[in-house]
Amino acid sequence: MKTQKATSGLSNAVLHHLANKLPVSRWQRDLTDSTVLRNLGVGIGYALIAYQSTLKGVSKLEVNRDHLLDELDHNWEVLAEPIQTVMRRYGIEKPYEKLKELTRASVSMPKE
């Protein structure tokens, strides 16, 4: 992931410069446009390397299923939004208000 950070930083710097430089120089008939435009590929190339590095790093990640399930057991309220969606689908009135009352209570929610 270190490669990703470095190359995305370079890409952002080059492309940011192009985004700031080109509109101004177009209005002023600046002759540096061609020099600046030659570096468009450099910025995009760095971005591509950063994306590839990110995908490589993400492919090495492993989900800690036990930890996720434990977190979910202790924080059921994170499911409030998807539950609201299902409630709306089945025509239950005021799903937001009903779940707001349930999830903002100071007591923990039961699994049932």
C-alpha cells in the first residue's frame, strides 16, 4: 500500500497542476500548453499504477469473520437503515420513527 500512496500522490499533483494550468493558459494563449499536455500521460500513468497497487493490496486482505460477528452482536443499531428499507418495502408506516426510538434507547437491543 506504500506504493499506492506515493503514486497516487504524484498522480494527484500532476493532474491537479494540469487542471489549474490549462484553463488559464487557454484564455491567455500561453505557449506552455503543449509542454503541460505532454505530461497528461504521466499523471494518468501514475494513477493507473496506484490503482493496480491498491487492488494488489486489497487482494491480500482477509476478513476477520469472528470479529465482525462480535461487533454486530454488540451494535445491532447499524442495521437500522437496511431494516427501514425492508419495512418500507412491506408498507410499514413511519419506519424511521419506529427504528429511531428503538436504536437510540440507552439499553442494548436484543437479538430477537
